[in-house]
Amino acid sequence: MEQAIFISKIENLKYVNSKYTRLYFGNEFCQRLIPPLEDLKVIRDFVSGHQMSFNLVTPYVTDRGIDALRPILEYVIKNFSDAEIVINDWGIFRLLRREFNHINLILGRLLTKQKRGPRILNLKDKVPQDTIQHFQESNIDVPILSEFLINNGIKRVELDNLLQGIFRKDTCFLKASLYFPFAYVTTTRFCLTASSETGRKFLRNIPSCNKECQKYIFSLRHKNMPVNLFVKGNTQFFKNERLPDNCNNLNIDRIVYEPEIPL
Amino acid sequence: MKILVPVNNPKEADKVIQAGADEIYCGVLSHNWMETYTNIASSNRREWRAANLDSFSELRQVVDIAHSNNIPVYLALNALYTERQYPLVFEQAGQAKKDGVDALIVADLGLLLSLKRRKIDLDIHISTGGTTFNSQTAKFYEELGASRIILPRHLQIEEIKGILNDCPTLKFEVFILNSGCKNIDGFCTFQHGVNEILHGQIWNLPKRLNFDRHLLNGIRRLPSNLTQRLKANIFGIDSACLLNYEISLVSDSTDLDKKRRQAILKNISSGFNLLSGVDTCGVCKLAEFENIGVYGVKIVGRNYSTLKKINDTRFLKTVLSYLATNHPDTKEFYTFVRMTFKQIYKMDCGDLCYYPDGI
């Protein structure tokens, strides 16, 4: 089992040790947190010095976000040999295939479409087994989609460690990574954390940002929600510290450890 | 600019058309789907039974009524499907084609590829679940056969304008009324419709009677200091995004004093109060949407009452007619929109804006 570690800021290189052979860097949820080139230079020196493989993690983006991401993609493709790029936006996929002809792509958590909502646990005894199994699966294992991904340079998919368990057929042919221990549940551009210090007039606006997400993490608890949720920045997560027993059968051959919520 | 209106039963199709609907969309939650997957894994992203037609024979009736008025009908097949569901999904797509539906609304890339391979002769619209946040994504879907994109609620008008400029051969829809979800539809994995399973038919009735929407809209009439304190579980509304969470700060790198900490927690809490679930309105931005070339504006709320759908449609039709006839400046237009809102809904709009930029 390959061991990778996922960090979203260079200060968190402190978590990296010899157990990990691959470093994930970047973020999935906010284009305002696309790392500057200077950070990528630090990362390049680090992975080179520690003989680690490298993954750049990219978020979903607007056209402005694409402009911000473009020099980062150019730098990574030029300076990291065999870098994998984790995509969470079909536009970034198209850009990488057409303009960069890059084929070392990984389908990120936002595009693997698992059903992560914890409240499925409240319904386990109340719905048919077919429904539960549906909630353990992902659309990426539908053969026509798996074939499309492989034919287009996407050779791996990123999965969250679902509370209800994961089901993949023995015949699934896409390799998978499992993120651990934080799974994302939902995300927004109307970032609550960004307006946490000032409040807001409109609920539906994109507030100005002083990177409050780097200061605070909130916990949400409710009797109808089987586990606590965590709000970091614009995204909600849950924590699941129990790894599946059957990773090999699920074609999972990489664990992506998140020492902190990667945002 | 087209007005897209949802229906959940054949009887209301004619009524919304008479009110001014240009196009109709709907979903079907059929008996055989429900038997295996229940409402919680709905075939079309609306998990409440009250949001859907109950059968394809009802769909046929809707199509017949709409087509006799030259109005197209679009069927939402915009869930994210696993392999075991495909036989039923194909059956539904085929039945929709037979019933005369004009387009399918799709979010799942696997289904989009399958429909293309099967050469199904229907237009494909990409659901907001397709998360088209940029021009590259729009072109990606166009290359796979989509003719129309329904944009996410989380784009600003300048961003929408950029996408439309870059993709002149695609049609685009934006949301204009109701259900201003704060989370991004295509990236949100919370379940809805949980109460319908936990409480069965008992819950289905108040949903069909729009009890929860009446309660939510009643909140508009309360003083704002009170609405900030109202939590969803008071009314049995249990969408995960509206739960009355106990919120705490688990990590704070700034060592806040007690007063500041409480203020921050209150601000976070405001994102989960009931006001955040009240229907939003983007009608003040219709002129801008028309100017930048948006093809259609979508009324959300398949499960809403027929009366609400009629009023929403009338509201949009009245404002679009005023816009076409009077060419008002921004101030005149906003004044007219707010006045019309009050005339139709008997209350102030309350600045619950879909697109608040510049308001």
C-alpha cells in the first residue's frame, strides 16, 4: 500500500516523514488558496531532497481561477518529473489535455461523486439493501465512464472513506486512493468562514477574504447528524478514522493521509 | 429570454402555460424506481415525492398539454447513477423519448457518454449538477453533445458573462427564483428527503401541501432580529444545511477573547438559520441577464404549490414585458421589480437576493 500525505500549506511539511513516499500539495475547494509559485519552488526542493513523488491538487475554478492556475500547471509540468495532477474541474481536465497534452491525471474527490452525507447511517434499517449499496458506490465504476477516464489519461480516482462503507465490484479497473481521515461533505463559494469576523448583509454573496480559514475550524453537532461535522473555510467535512478492512478488494492501493483538513 | 417553469402534476401544466411559461421541466419518480432505491436515491436530484410526477403516463399528459401550446418539455435525469441503476435509467430515457420529451437534463458524465453512444435523438441540457464554473467546462460538455448548460447558482454575473462570450454556440440558463441553496448543488452530498423515509406518508402530505414553504415564507414577515434566531428543527424541517447545530470553535490560532469568540460563532450560526432557507429572488438582474445573452431563466421548486408557480411565472412575465416595452434605467427597473413583487406576493422582497452584487 502506497502511503501519501496531503498538505495545503508549506508550514505543514513538518508532518512529512519517511513513512510517506508521495506528497500531495494544493487544495480542492477554493481558488483563492491556489499556492503561489514560490511555494511550489519550496515543495520542488523538498520532494527532490526526500526522493518523494509529487501530486498537485487543483480546485474547481472560474475563468479567473484558470488564469491563476495556468502558471502553476506550467511550472509543475516543467519542473516535477512524473507529477500527477489531481483535477476537480472538467474545465481543468480539458485545458490539461488540449493545451498541455498532460496524461498523468487523477480524478479528484469533487468529481468521483460518492454519496458522503452521514445521515445515510440513520436510514440503514429503513431502506432496501440495494439503496444502501448504491450509497456505497460511485459513478466512476460505471464501465463507460471508467473507459472514458482511462482513454483520456486519468489513471486513478480519489475516494473518501465513507461512513457507510465502500463497495466496488471485483471487476473495477480504475486504481483508487483513499483519503484519510477527513472526508468532505459539501462546499460553497458563499464562504461562511470568510465573513465570520465581520458578519454579512447578504447570505448569497462571495465575501472578501482575509484567509480566515487559516485561523479557525468550527464543529457542528446535531442529534440528527450521526457524526460531528467540521467547517473549515468554505467546506464541511467529517472524520472517519476506521479504514476499510478490504482495501485490496476495492482496488485501493494508496492511502492519502490528511494530518489536518487540507484547506 | 425564456421562462422555465417546473411542474409536478399534469393538472398544473396548462395553468403555468397560461401564466406565461415558455418551457416546462419536470422529473418522474416512478413506482419501480421507488421500490428499489426509494426517494432518498431519487432518479432526478429531487428526493421529495411531492416534487415529482408519479409515472410516465403523467409525463405523457404533461407533454401533450405543453406541445398543444407549442411549449417544450424537459425531463430531469440529473442524479449521479451507479452501474446497477443503468437499466432503469435507460428505460426511463427511452420512455421519455417515446412520450415526446424534447430534452433530457443530465448531470452524470457516464449517462452523457451513454446517451451519446446510444445516439438517443434528444437534446441534452447539462444540469446545474454538472458544475460548469468556467468556459472550458462548458466547451467540454458541448464537445460531448450538450446543447444547453444550466449554470451553478454560485456564479457572479460578470463570470456568467465571460462564459457566455466564450461559448456563443451554447444556450445557457440561470436560476432566478426560489431555493437559493448556499451549498454548490453538484458538489453537495447531503441527503434530502430523509423525513419522508423516517415518517413515510405522514410527511408526504405536509410536503404536498407546501407546509414547510409556507412556514419559511412566513418568516419574511417577522422582524429580522427574530428571524436570525429561528432554527429549522422548530418546524420539523430537517435539511442538513438548515439544522440547528451546536456550533463550537475547535481550532483558533488567534487566541480570541470571549466576546469576540461569541461574535464569530454568531456569524457562523447565521448561515444555518431559517432565513437562509427562505426563497430567494434574482429578478432585479433580469435586464443584465438579457443584455449578456442568457437564453432562459429558471424557476426552482418542483414541489411548490401550483399557485406559487403561477405567481412566480406571472411575476417574471410582467417584469420581462415591462423591460421590453419601457427600457428603464437601473433605478426605475429595481423600483418596478420591487413594486411588482409586493403586488403579487403581498409582502416586501426583503433583499433575499440570488445575485446580490451591486444591489
